[in-house]
Amino acid sequence: MTSNQAYDVEKIRADFPILGREVYGKSLVFLDSAASAQKPRQVISAMVEMMENDYANVHRGAHFLSQVATEKFESAREKVAQFINADKDEIIFTRGGTEAMNLVASCFGAAHLQAGDQVVTSVMEHHANIVPWQMLAETKGIEVLFVPVDARGVLDMAVFEGLLGPKVKMVSLAHVSNVLGTVNPVEEIISLAHSKDIPVMLDGCQGITHGKVDVKALDVDFYVFSGHKLYGPSGIGVLYGKKDLMNTLPPHQGGGDMIETVTLEGTTFKESPHRFEAGTPAIVEAVGLGAAIDYVSSVGMDAISVHEKLLLEQAMAKLSALEGIELIGTAPNKVSVLAFNVTGIHPLDVATVLDRQGIAVRVGQHCAEPLIKAMGYEATIRASFGMYNTLEEVDKLVTGVEKAKMMFGA
Ligand SMILES: Cc1ncc(COP(=O)(O)O)c(C=O)c1O
């Protein structure tokens, strides 16, 4: 471990069984954590232990195992709450980030939006923060406004402020862009919106993995993230919602566990969070997410962020030193998500050459088609670095790109 490294990355890597495997006879270099991160043994074991020893449905039976399972499930909720400095009953478990944002669009839309109202989002959003609002525009006649980004991938805050007119009833923006790595000025965004009494939802699917998040300090109204990008399992996501606000919203789905009483004449609903968790939840996955939070907390989110910054700086410096590399997203405040293209080579060709070297990157539009087009591309390569990546892996990426350039004569 060199003095400028935040922690012993080899020790971290030893916790992730998959990082020891080979692909095409080469050591795996996994640079696709922004799509979904790998899981440490601690998460895998917690889930196996839950299924082998403690599994039953939650919130239902009075029997022993149901109580054990309920305690573990609710303790995962408590861990999530502490991790982002929320109260436990402000944490709603969903299937993922996408479901959480659909829930807010649909339930907030039902309770608080009328035809002609406006929702402000941006060009840099993941489709999960565009499509639900567009669907609401179809069904309710609301209008969706988009804040543009500049050539570096920075939100145009002057336009944002100018858009906040009397018809705007919601601001819904990414905390961190999944393509550009841009960290948006969320404190300023929230304070500007709140000065006009407009609530704010942050899509934290990328924000949660790269540094500390404190929803109370931010005073954000809704914060959304997924378990699978935070080194936890897929199938579980989180919606943080201020309790008073959540209790103004109707349920998302109807069924078991979200009701107070059901008669043939009608139903009354529990308060949030249970109002929004109809049916059997993702019990094992919630426990896995709790274990992932324990894991990243034991390493420290600040340390993870220092480590990833080192990787990003090296990757940006070494890639931009090569001829014909177009870095897409050069915001001053940026995390370790690096989109780029190589002039004259199709991104899929570069990604295929990298893949044959065992290097996993993402290629395409990254579920952010409007952004890719606004940046002037049809597709890009994206390397994203997680807590377990190394400086040697950054060098392998650079060597892999050089190889692609040689092969395609670019
Ligand atoms: C910024 C952002 N928002 C939303 C999502 C969707 O999250 P999920 O996969 O949990 O539905 C992603 C996942 O790629 C993302 O990066």
C-alpha cells in the first residue's frame, strides 16, 4: 500500500470472490460497477445465512422464525436509515431505483399534480428519471422541463433557476450522472427549489456509492438509490421520503401488509413506509443490503471516495495523453465514472477488444439517450471504477485502448 492510497485495496479485493476469476484466460478487470457492483463475501454470507437459518415471511406470523426474519428485515431498514441519516420509518424498500422513482412520479403525481403543472428534470438523467414523468405527461397533462448541460457535462444552473416558475411543482434531478460522473450542486438546487416551496427528488443511484449522503443535512424531500450498485444484491432499492410528505401520497400498489383494515366496502391504509410496501418484500435482499452497508461503512465512505478519486485522476490523465481520445464529461466535480470514445473507432469495437483482454466496460447509451445525443454522440464507452479497482487495472485499460487503436489503425 503506497502512502497516497486510502486503504489496502488487495485486502478489499480478497473479500470479492468474483474478482479472482478469469475471462478468456485473463484476470478479470471489472470496470462496470456503475451498471452493477460486485458483492463481497460478507453480503453473500449474510444472504445465505438468512436463507439457511432465519427465513420466513415478515410482519405476519407470531411464530419464532417469522419474528427472527422480521427483526432482521427491520434491522436492515434501520441500517439504511443510519447510513443516510434518516429516520427508520422514512425508508421504503422497493425493487430498485427505477421502481422508487416510478413510485414517486405516480403517487406524488396522483396527489399533487394537475394538468398544466410542471416538473423540472435535466438532459443528463437516466431514463428512470425521464420516462415516468413523460408517462405522467401523457396521463395527466403535466409538462416536463429539461435543464441543459454544457460541453463539460455541467448543469446550466442559470437555466435551472430561470425555470423555477409558479407552475413548477417538483424538481427531480440526478445527484451524480451515470455517464458523465458529474456531481450536481445539490445543496444549491435544493435551496433554490425550496425558496419557491418546490419539493426535490434526487436520483442517488450513483451518488450513494461514491461518498457520504446525509438526507437531513441536504433537506432533500425524496432520495432514491439501488442496492446492487452499493455492493449489495439486485432486487432491492430504497426510497427515502420525508414522512409528512409520504403520508400525503396514496399507495402505489394494493395488497397484503399495507392495509389497516379491509372490508368488502373499502380499505384503510397504514402509514408510510408500510403503505408503500404491498406484498411480501425482498426479505433476503434487504438483509443483503444491510450487510453491504455494514461493509462499506467499515471501510468508510470517505476512504472509498479518496481511493476512487486516485483511480479517476490516473485514468483521465493517461487516457487523455493518448491521441484521439475524447473524454465525455470533464466537470470539475466528478466521480469515478469515465465515458470516452476513440476517434475513428466504433465504441463497440473498442469495448470488444477490451473484453478480449478481460476488461469489462459498458458500451452504448447507458440508459441516457438524450444525454448521449446532447453530447454529440450515438454511443460511448464507459469505464466505472469501484472501491476494489486498482491503479494497475487503470493501466490495463489504457493498454487495452492502445491495442484497439493499433488494431483499427486509429
Ligand atoms: C443514475 C441512475 N438512475 C437510475 C438507475 C436505475 O436503477 P435500478 O437499476 O436500481 O433500477 C440507474 C442504474 O443504472 C442509474 O445509474
